[in-house]
Amino acid sequence: MRVDLFDFELPEELIALRPARPRDSARLLHVSSAGEIEDRIVRDAPDLLRAGDVLVFNDTRVILAALKAVRPSRDAASPAVNVSLNLIERVGPEVWRALAKPGKRLSVADRLLFDDGLAAVIEAKGEEGEFTLRFDRAGPALDEAIAKIGAPPLPPYIAGKRAPDAQDRADYQTIYAAEDGAVAAPTAGLHFTESLMKRLAAMGVERTQVTLHVGAGTFLPVKADDTAAHVMHSEWRKISAETAEAINRAKREGRRVVAVGTTALRSLESAANEDGTVRAEAGGTDIFITPGYRFRVVDGLWTNFHLPRSTLFMLVSAFAGLDRMRAVYAHAIAQGYRFYSYGDASLLWRAQ
């Protein structure tokens, strides 16, 4: 499909730089399977769900992947350079891929010095500006050092307008995060509070979880002119036997499965059999969902409002219909909904 079909104009002032407080006071745009649009707020969720529904959360935990370093002077003609980095993918116990600025002033074999005595050497430089870094420590020791000196890896549309701060350490993490490994938050889950969770449980809504370690590529626009030419980044995900059984039992009993976030949806659909059952498995997924995809598992999707021309807007358009989602987004913009990671939410039901 042509990528420009997924483009739209978004006023810059609708990009949220901070989340709603409390989290469940954010707005919620409810879209029925027939396409009716309803303006609600997040704490209305119990009115929109029913007993027996299964909410599937992504329990990944965001690591403090935004780092500062110095590239020492190479010689008198090459002064030291302050470098900002975002870790994007771990490829070994002591090796990470990262994005860095200013990338043009960095070369293979350069040494980078971080706070607290941490150091790394640039081993490779990719065509799209990514670097491969080999650190001077590995495994838990490296994890501990990164956690000590790092900051929340805010997406570019926030980080370009303000620096991350102490408040982001709490704001950019779901309340149920458990498994370290993400370099971007599964942002749909940021709306949930303990109070809302208790209300949903009390009315009989079930809860289970998958793990998908979100990569930085989740926010990037598609550069190709046609979706067929786009290559998705692979992300590691795990579905436990307990989660697979909970979902399969719900499907057998005719109950609805609601993915909290596109990462939860992609995890489930990438492990789905033709009959709609889910396999317990772990490993990478690069599933790319565009209109025409046949959904096998997920009936409802709780998600934020996404970037134009992004794989995530393509996914929601596949789920609820492209024309419908263009109308939904036009309504959200007209009504002043807040967009992207710290923005408002939508609850979509699969198109009839």
C-alpha cells in the first residue's frame, strides 16, 4: 500500500510533553466495532469492558538508556566532543547498538568515556547512523552502571523539546513493569493506575501479560513509498504457558481478548495459529501489520495516538479500518486530544 495513505497533519501543540495526572484522568476515545465514536476518560474503562474480558499487558521495563559521554581529543586538531547516546539494542553481554549525536564526529575505534568510570569503544558505524559499542564491562555489571548514570530514553518528539528529568523516571514506566529490556515504553499501559486495576478486577476483568522489549524503531516513520518495501526491526518477546492458556481458554469460551498496546497485540498475533490459539514461545518478532491482515486473536486494542506514516498507525488502520481511523484521528485533533507517548488513549474494537 502507498505510505502516503497513512499521512495526516497534526498540530504541534497536541504533542504531549508530560502525562496527565493522575494517569487515569487522561482522555479516552472509544470506537465501537461499528465505528461509533465516544469521548470518555480513562477511568471510565470499567463501563466499556465486561466481566470475562482478558486484558493483556506488556510487562517490559524501560532501562535508563539515554547516556552522555565524551569522545576524548584524538590530537591537537581534533578537540574532545560531548556525545549524547540512546541505546537501542543489546547484541551481546557487553555490546550494544546505539544512536549518537553528533554522529558525524565519531569514527570506528573512537573511545567514549562515561560517568562513573564506564568506557566503550566504537566497533562499527551503520549506514543509518547507528553505532556498535563494546563496553569495558559486561552482563549485570554493565546493567548496574547504565542504571546508575542513564536517564529515561524519551522519544525524539519529547527529548527535542526538553531534557529528561527525575519525574520521567516514574512517568515513563508502567506501574506493572517487571522485565528489564525496553528502550522505549509500552506507552498504552502508562494510563493504568492501581485503583483502576482494582476496579477492573472487582468487576471480573481478567489480567495476564506478555513481555516484548520495545525498541527505538517503534516510533520511526516509514521512509519507503510503499509498505511492501519497509523492513521492520525485530523485537524480542515472550509468551508464557500460563498466558497462552488464559487466552486460549477465553477464546474457547467466547470471551474477548483486549491487548493493552500495539506491542501486546503484535506479541499475540505473531504467536497465533490459524485457529486463533496462541503458542507459548519466546524469540524475536518482526511482524508488520497493515490493512488486509487477518487478526486471529485480539478483539480489542487499547492504544495511544500514533505518528503519521508510522507502522503503528498502519496497525490500528488494519485493526479498525483505514477510513475509520482517519476519521477517528480527525475527530481527536479537532477535539484537542493529546498525542504520542504521554498523550491520551483510545479503545478500539476490531472492525466488523
